[in-house]
Amino acid sequence: MIVSRELAREQIEGERERVRRLISDISHQTKTPLSNVALYTQLLAEQDLTAEQQKLVEQISVSADKLTFLIQSLVKTSRLESGIVKIKPKPGNVYEPVAAAIAECKSLADAKNIKLSSTENTEPVIALYDLRWCAKALFNIIENAVKYTPENGGVTVAVTEYEMFIRIDVTDTGRGIREEDLPKVFGRFWRAAESADNPGVGVGLYLAREIITACGGYIKAASDFGKGSTFSAFLSKV
């Protein structure tokens, strides 16, 4: 049994390494072609085009951006899962990654006239997390909230301190999530049927969960369909 378990472990590690190499190769081989597509699309957009031609050029640009984002997300996920990237939680003020994520999402919110607000940063709230990766996880959650909130809506980020942990809530006034879909929202590549009109590839929340888990915390979602959702990240308090 011990030998069997060891062989199974080696097989799993081998599969992970092959997947990592495959994704790395895909990323490397597609980088130059995608850069060329972006460049030529930009040059084409500067030409004297009809309205219909301009629309087609914009669609090419959007598709290229989507593919680039997908590949980058796959690479990050692969590195996390294979252990190449090490998340190293250490004590820090939770408001730091919160502020960084909000600042990065501000232009997205402003473009839709969405009010993006957060609780006042009064006293430091110390928890265990990796600053760079935790900020990335919170950005993914906040960006997702902004994406699915209609124009003139609101997204609020709140930090609550408890005896054993810190909770970070991201609440939006978007379309919400159906009850039967809540267990699926953190799945890789999963998107709700009604989300087809929104940009995205379904890896942002999955990556957020992996990061928060690697920091020793966990993440959950709650929603009132048609009214909005709340995504909550829990980090260990120091």
C-alpha cells in the first residue's frame, strides 16, 4: 500500500509538471503572435475605416485582449498549483492589500459610474497574508463585482475584525447569483449562463480562492438573486 501510494503521488506530480510545461510552452509560443495581433489591430484602427470596419477591428482587439488575459491567468494558476510560486503569509495591515485592489479597480468603476467605497482605515488590522498575492485576489473579487454591477450601481468593501479572524466583504448591487449556482462560482472556467454578455473567462474567482486558501484563509459567496452579492474573504488574525 505504501509503494502504491508513493507511485500515485509520483504520477500526480508528474502530471502536474507536464501540465505546467504545456501551459508555459503555450504562453511562450503565443506571446509574439498576440503582440503582433495587438500591434496590427492598433495600426488598422488608425486607418480611414467605415463604421462597420471599425466595429470589426474593435471586436478583434477585444478577442485578443481576452485571449491574453486567459493565458496569463492560466500561467499564474499553474504556477500556484505546481508550487513554483510560493505564497508566504506574514503579519500585515489588511487595509494595505484592500487599498491596492481598490485603487487598481477605480478606473473600471469610474467608467461605469459605479460608486466604489470602503470602510474607513482608522487603526491597523493585522492578519496573516502575502501582500502581493492577497492584493491580486481582492482585485479579482472587486473587479468581478464591478463587472456584474450595472451603471450607477455601488460596490462596497468592508473590513470586520473578530477575535480569531479578519473578514473582508465585497458587496455589490449587481444581478446576483442563483442559489443553485453559488457552489459553482469558484470553479475554474465556470460562468453563469446569463453572463455571456460580460467579458471574462471564468478564472478570476478560482484564482482568488486558491490565493486566499494558500494564505491560510478561506472565501465564500452569498447572494440575493436580482439584488446583489457579497464575497467574503477570511484571514487569520494575528
